[in-house]
Amino acid sequence: MTVGAGIAVQDGSLLALGAKVLREVRGNVLVTPAAGGGLTNGAFLGVRSAPAASRSIFPVGKLRDQRFVCTFRFKMWWMTQRMGSAGRDIPSETQFLLVEGSGGGEQPVVYTVFLPVLEGSFRAVLQGNAADELEICLESGDPDVESFQGSHLVFVGAGSDPFEVITSSVKAVERHLQTFSHREKKKMPDILNWFGWCTWDAFYTNVTAQGVKQGLQSLEKGGVSPRFVIIDDGWQSVAMDPVGIACLSDNSANFANRLTHIRENHKFQKNGREGHREDDPAKGLAHVVNEIKGKHQLKYVYVWHAITGYWGGVRPGAAGMEHYGSKMQRPVPSPGVQKNERCDALDSMTANGLGLVNPDRAFSFYDELHSYLASAGIDGVKVDVQNVLETLGAGHGGRVMLARKYQQALEASVARNFPDNGIISCMSHSTDNLYR
């Protein structure tokens, strides 16, 4: 019998506050109490003596005839929910699982939450198999990173109130990892207090300075006055490589484009024309921001950029950006992601490659980009395409290490240039980013 606070493996079953959650638990499953002095009913699941590998799957035990809800990544960028009552119903890339179980007799219902976490250079997720076993899938994202400890792969918490169980379990993971902060500890940006407008659905990448102005005028004419605007994809200087393969899908961006300069394109320059760069900052993005803030009582203006600069990254050797050390790399998606749904954007990045800024120079890249934007009156950024980092871990110590390096650089730059915590994270529904 192995025991954590309220969690135990006894006679082949995983018990949560005495209720059986999993049966026929494998003999190599390990339960390790969570630190925190009994602040929560919970423990970590892991495995004993596992062989070294960059990707491994470990069956835990069988889940049958118990209702559950889970959230999983149905494609690389996003999570959605699924409900079921057996292990086989649990999809690949499950990052959260809540099981409703009976305590028996007059005992209250027990809710058990499973949170797969990060351990060293590895990321764990859950999935089910045809035998109704709950499995742990563990991977580093780098073929050369194979060694792991394996003792703290999934946090398991339990209680009679599902909302309290979820909150306390996330806080237990926060205490354990010490790499992220719970929402209650974070500074909330002031845009949360106001109604705003994002240009994406109105213009997609065809957004222009004039279009932003017309959109704001149209909203005000209809009796709606936004107090912030997000200028989405379409304001940056981007281009395809001469031998690039264009990829346009469902009014989206051309995923083969790469960033060629940190400043705005001609559509956001005063009297701008295609093929000409205006070097005077006052005639660039600043003149647009000053005008729309003055005419439309906007409190905040945010702009979009990808975590890698643009969908196809930063063009290696682009004039003025050589010092970022961008190099071409081919994304390699996880088999679990590919099993759920293929993605046109990712297929394009795989075909064309991605110009990845040297991780050691990521802060320099973000700081130079953000300081320019801040000088133009921009108040924050919507940072998109974040999960692509998980596909680029080879040669960088793995997906967890690469995401951590980029996220730390990004947060440091935002803290310096947008002190109201002016950042919106997008396409980032992976624990590489959530728990980094």
C-alpha cells in the first residue's frame, strides 16, 4: 500500500478519500505525497524504473462506470471538453480530468481531479486505451533528451466539492513546480474592465489604418464605443521566401510568410506605399495610434504578433535583424496532436520551415520589438501561435526547456515595456505554456 494525502494504491485500486477511482492498477505505479503540510487532499502519480526514452506511454489503471469530464487539445493550438464514463473515452492530449465517484453508502460523492504536469524536461498528458486503462504519455520533444525521474508526473486531488478540488489542486501544482502563479496572484490588465474590439474578423490580414478608423466610426455610429482596440495580424512587415510554398486557408494568414522587419508595413505608415519603408517613427504606427486614441476616446491599443515573430518565424539574415540569430528549423509535432487533428498552419510550417530566433537572443528580439511599439503608443500585445514552440524542441533541450526560455524572455520584455501586464496569450493551450 502506497499512500499520499487522501490518495492511496491498495489491493490493486487507486483510492481517493476511500473511493475506488481506478482498478487493476499497474504494479510500477508510484504514489508520492505532495508538499504543503496537508493543505490539500492530493498526491503525485509516477512510475518506477522506467526505461529511458524521449517518448513513453505508461498504463496506470482501469476507469469504468464513472462519469468524467476532461479537457484535451483537439488540435495543436486549442483545448475543448469531452465527457464519458470509461477509460477508452479519454482522448489523446488530455490535460485535465475530473472523475465523479461514489463514496459508497451514505458517504458523499468524491470528485477526483488528475492534472498531468511537467517534470524536468518532460511533459505528461493523459489518454485512454481500448482496455479502458488511463495512460500517462510522457515526452521531451527532443530525441536526445531521454532521461527522466518519473515520480511526479500527474497530480491527483480529491474532495466533495469539485470547484474547490480543482482550485486547490492547481495551487498544489503551483507550489510544486514554482514556475507559474495562480490567477489570484497576477496583476490583471485594465483592459479587462472595458469593452474592446479586435480587427481580425472584420479584416483578417487585410487590415489597414483606414480600416481601423472606419471600424471604430461604424461601432460608434451604432451606439457602441470601444475603449480598446486590438490591431490583429496584418500590420507587420512580412514576406515569403523566393522558393516558399504559399498556404492560404479559410481567410487566414499566409503561413509561409516570415517577419522581415520589426516595424509596421506600408499600410500603417503615413502616405505609405508598398515597397517603400518610412524611417521616421512619427510617420509610422505612432501617427495611427495618436489619431485613433484622440478621436475615439480609446484608452488602450494592442497589436498582434506571433511568439516566433510571425507564422513562419523571422527570416534568417533579414537586413537589420541579423543579430537575432534566426535559423531555419522544421517543426516536428507530437503523435498525440496529429492523432486528434491535422492543421494546415502546422503543415505549412513543416513544409516551409520556421525561422527560429536563437533562444538566447529571444529577450533582445522581444525587447526591441516591444520598445518600438511602446514608443509608438502601443499599450500591449496579443502574442499568438505559442504552442508552435513544442514542435521545435530538438536541439534545444526539448519542448519544455524551449518554451520556458521563450516565455521568460517574453514576460521580462512585457514587464519592462507594458507595465500594466499588457499581454494576451493566444493559441497557447498547452501545459508547456500554462505551467512553464
